[in-house]
Amino acid sequence: MERLEHPLPDAAAWIRFFAERADKVPILRHTKRRLEELRPTAETLNAHVLSQVVLQDPLLTLRLMVTLQKRRPPDLRTRELTTIDRILLMLGIRAFYAECDRMALVEEELADLPDELTMLLRLIARLRRAARFAREWALLRRDIEVSEVVVAALLHDITEVLMWLYAPRLMSLLIRLRRTYPAIPLEQLQRKVFNATEVEIRNGLIDALELPEILKKLLDDHHLENPRTRTVWLATRLARHLAHGWNDPRIPADLDAIQELVHVNREILLKQLGAPEEAMARLLSPTGEIAPPAQTGSEVAAGASAAGSADMAGPSGGE
């Protein structure tokens, strides 16, 4: 697998680089193992069962979406295949497993860079957690298409995932700069290291790969007045903050915004999130009542640009 030691000149160059490799990205060892366990009964499996395995791995999710789009005749290419279940049905189980046989493993590709591999695996774990949150809250909201929200949360930080794969040393440099200069906006540091921002590359990649247009809408943090977009944003944000532990000072505000979104009691929400007893005691008021929301929906939307910018790097950004 090719690695970049120096940044490409601009966002367009990064988009071309990733687009050329998107249908060849490696997948996680755990994903491959789980798929092999299901192979003997794959012909009789419901596509939903396989899709749940796929949706534990953002790289396989991306690869499947791109593979199907490339194999479809031009006159049948649309941006409407937004769920992994439908993609598997369209691709076919046999073709899917034939594709799996050609897939390399993330752990083998980064075996010589154990620190970078660890950072990538932590990032993927965080995205899985965000996708789980997004699913739960979308169900509570009775979303029109829950799977779209899940895929959006899983792919929210796909540029960062791809950077860890193909430019791991540049990602390590970004982390060092983030820790050394915490007051500098993340976008400025990204431009310094990559000559582009993560969002520019991600949005351009969605277009270049002809992925569902709804993905870009659900990932657009400037439209948090849309409950579906806000679901993805809050799921991603909470997962990022929880990566620091339940003592992260930003978590109470996250909980306030989530409560406003899904209209659930604070104690019930904490139990659904699996909060430990110590965190439950601290995050509930002394009487057990819900604390007044720190932000309204409009305030969350207004502050998204600044807050999201500060958060985007998460643990890998040195926060």
C-alpha cells in the first residue's frame, strides 16, 4: 500500500488520490474473521445480518458503496442507494464474498507503525460508538431512514481514517502540532500539514465517488436545524468526548442537547449510554431532576462551527 510522506498540493489532489484507492482500502481483521464465520451460511442469510458486520467497519462500508457504484452501468448510477442492506442485495452475496477474498487487512498494512495503527483503531472504535448512538437516537426520533443516519455517523471522519492509512506520519505531525499549539484552530493546522482541510477533502470525495448526496447533507455541521444532521453531529461529538472519559467537561452540554433532540429523561439517557455509577451521580442533579438545558437547539446550531472546529481532532488531535 502506497504511503505519502509529504502533503499533496491541495484538496483536489487528495480527493483524486483517495478516490483512486477507495475500492481497494483494507478492512479490519475482526471484520474479515466475522465474515468468514458467516460464510458457510451466507447464501441463506438475511442481508441485514451481513450489513451489521459491515457497519462495524467504516473502511468496508466505504469500499462496498464505491464498488457497487463502479460496477453499475452508467445509466443505472444514482445516488439513492444509501443503506448497506440494499447495496448487498444489489451486489449479491457471492460477489460480496468474492470481493472480500481480495481485501487486505488494516493491521497488516500498518504492522510496522504500531503507534499509528493504535491511533487508527481508536478512531474506528470511536466512529462505531457514534454510529451506535446515531442509530439509537434516530429510532427514538422515528427517523424516516435510520440506516442513512448510521452510515453518516460511521463515515463522519472518513478523511481522518484514510489519512491514518495512507499518510500516517503526516497525521502524527498534525497531532504534535495540535498539542503544541492548542489555541490555533484545527483547520489552520490541517492546512499547514495537508494543504487542505478534512471537510474539504471529505465533501469532495463524496462527489468524486458519486456517493449518496444525502451523506453530504447529513454531515454538514452548518445545518444543525435539521434533526437528522443534528443527530449525526451530536453522536459524533459525544463519542469524541467520551473517548476522554466521563469526566470530560463538555459532556453535560452534550447531554442537554441530546435530551432536547430525543426528549428523554436525563437518568434514562445516561443508563442507555452505559454511564458508570460515579458518572450517573455526578451528572444528575442532587434531587435526580433533569438539569435545565445549557443550550437550546438554535444555540447549538449557532455554536456548531466554533465547537465543531475545536472538537474535530478528538483524542487523535491531542485534546
